[in-house]
Amino acid sequence: MKAKILIVDDEEDLCEILQFNLESEGFETDIAYSSEEALKKPLEDYALILLDVMMGKMSGFKLAEKLRKERKMDIPIIFLTAKNTENDTLTGFNLGADDYIPKPFSIKEVIARVKAVIKRTSDEFESKEELIIIKGLILDKVKKKLFVDNKTVYLTKKEFEILQLLMQYIGRIFSRDEILDRIWKNEVIVIDRTVDVNITRLRKKIGKYGKYIVSRSGYGYCFES
């Protein structure tokens, strides 16, 4: 299937140029001439949004904020903008932008960056059958990666294995001894406290989702969704 891209910009001529060139590269495209019009589109159908910052009533920054915070959408976004100060760039990335291209730009640069973002994001989630997904946590068992709200969070090997164990068996309580046997196996000089330390680090790394790793009466741990 062709990747589908939504172009959101109030400059009609620029939209037509982008649409022509992207479709020449094999992409499908739609156009919205305002953030308000974009919100009426079936946004879940798009592989990427090319989003202008400075538009009418609702800016591109505001639209991105709505998608990320209100609709909880992780669709890739590339900002296209004449605002190219360091603060503007940081604002874009803080809103979850995947790239930020200042105007004026070359069409070849835009196409190259679009291809790079789509490749990167599709590669990260291509092994759907090997994923454990609970709320905003995505655990890729093949690539040994954890995504928290679509951001990569780096875990140690033991932290990853503990989290995988707990997420695979939601609600099942694992005693500290069971976790030690499964994760550390025949390694020597490992004590119960080792499990607690790793659980504490895990909770901190997964942020607001740490509360779902619970302790049961001092006996062990489980993941509750």
C-alpha cells in the first residue's frame, strides 16, 4: 500500500507543488488549508502530516498539541515553517515533531525527509505480532525496545526481561524468587533486594505507567492494566 500523506498549509500554490511532487514519488496525498479543516479528516489513515506552523486561527503548533495531548495520536509530523529560530524549533520537537524544515526549502529536501521519517517509523512498528501493547507502553520483543507514549526508553537487559515477564502475564503475581529464577537463572550472588531495585528503576523509567507495576502484600509483583 502507498503511504498516505496529509499536507496542511494555507498557501494553495505550495500545497499543489508538494502534492504534485509527492505523488510523483508514489505517495498518496490529501490537502487541508487550515488546522480546522485537518481536524475533520480521517487522521488515522495518514502515515505522516506535513504541517505549516503559521496559519489562520489555529497554528500548526496548536494542531500538533491537540493531536498529541487530546486525541493521543502518535502520527508522524514534519513541520514546514518560516519560523526558524532555535526556540521555534525546540517548541516543534517538544510537541512531538519528527522533523522540522524551515522555509524556503527545496522540494528534494522535503521528499528526502518524508521518506526518512516514514521509513524510520514503519521500521519501528513493522513486527506487530511481536509487540506487547498495554496503554501507552509498546514492548518489542524482537528488537528489544520499549516505547513509552511513542518515545524510545532505554532499559537494561534485566529491566527489559522483567517488564516483558510482567506485561505478558497481566495480573499474575510473581514472587521475588520466581523473578530471580526466570531472569537471573544460574547467576550467582543475587539476592531478593536485586528484584526490588530493578522494579524501582523500571517504575521510574516508564513514568506515569509505573503505577501499574504493583506489589502484592510484600509477596511479589504483577502488572495491572
